[in-house]
Amino acid sequence: MRHPIQRVAFSTLCCLLLSTTAVAAKKPPPRPLEWYVKTTVELSHPQTGVLIQDSRSGIFGQLAVSEPGWDPHDIPAFGATQSAKAAVVFMHGEDWEDRAGEYLSDYRKAGTAIDAWEFTVHSALGPDEVTLRWDGLFKVTSTVVDDLVSFTEEQLINHDQLKNLHLVDLATGQVINVFTPAKGKKRAQWFSSYRFTMGGTTRRDFRWVLGSVEAYHLVPFAQPAVALSTAQSGKNSKLSSLQIQQLEAAQQGQSDDKFDTPPAVRN
């Protein structure tokens, strides 16, 4: 039989262990990675040979405050891009109801390990060769103060998240891995561009895939007719800070850098 003092000590130890376990259980899980990748397009003018670059659009990624469907961080093109010299847009149809249309960015919920983003390259010039480029991954840190969310970003050329990212050319079925692991005598390799031939057409469809590429990822998507119109981003909702920046840039013809970052709080 234990001595009374031993019983008290044992009981105290059990309480301490239970308290430690409870504290450990209450420890919040690590925050999911917030990030985006910027896809840009460049081509040479068929007649003049002048290099044309469009770095405003093709932004996709994951934010803690975003949703699988439309949310205020999905930025509309503020106009159809079929007549553009070069443009990258995400197309959304009837599933987005009155907000269907062309978008410059498409954010999803952070922490999702498997996802896909469909996008279209437009060029009314009917060019021959076109190059898509992406410069690594931008890690995003969000901070909430007084119910307002602000963002900071850090560009990381070779982030582990990129190892799970694949570009699918829906016209050819080719899969371009952003990262190819070492095999035999071949070294691991990172890729940051993809060159393809438009063959005189004005549209080419692609899909960014996060996770393993499955057979259904190779199936071309139909461009919804409703997506040919301008997305009605502001209908029945207040414009986000980033949408305001986008609208101002589109109206004033300002520099492309208005399009390339997640939203920041405006004073």
C-alpha cells in the first residue's frame, strides 16, 4: 500500500500530465501555406517582330480567406480579351452565375493539396510561337487587424509547393512539370517557361494542376458562351481593395504591376 504522501505526489503528477496534454491539444495547427504563381505571356508581332508581353494576368493560388468559387480576390478582366494582342484569363461560366466571365486571377482555399485552374491564352494577332513564363512562387502572409486583412509576399524561385505543380497543354496533351526529380545520372531540374506554337489561331487552352495529373485533367474544356462577356464583379457586392486597384489601372492605363499582387489594405 502506498504511503499517503506518495498517493498525493502521484495524484499531483497525474494532474500535471493531464494539464500538459490539454495544453498540447489546444495548440493551434500550423497555418496552411498561402501562395500564388503568376503566369505571363510573350510573343513576337507576326508582321513587325516587336516583342509583346502581358504580365497583368494569369495569377492563381491559394489564400486562407478565399473560397473554391467566386470570392473578392478573383479579379475580373473588366472587358473581353479576345481582341487583345496577348492575354491570359481564367474562364468561368454558369456555375458563377451573374459573375461569370473572364478573370485575371483565380484564388482558392489555402491548404488544398489537389486542385486545378483552367485558363486561356488569347492573341488576336494569330501569332506563331508563344511563350508562357512563371517566376517561382510568391509566398503570402496574411495579417488580420480590426477585421481588415493585409498581405505581404516573398518570391521563392524553388519552393517545394512547385514540385506538385504541372502545366497541361490541352491542345497537345503535353504535361510540363515545373520540377523534374533526379533520375540516374540526370540531375533534378526546375522549369520556368513553356514555348508552344499557335499555328495562326487566336486561342489556346491550358490547365494548371496541383497534385498528380489524372486522365480527366487532359480533357479539353468548353469555353462557356456566357464567359465572353465582362464579369460583373461589383454586382450586389462591395469591391475589394484589389478590385478597386484593378479598375483604376484599367481605366487609367497604368503600369502592369497593378495586377500582380494579392490585395493590401487601403488607408
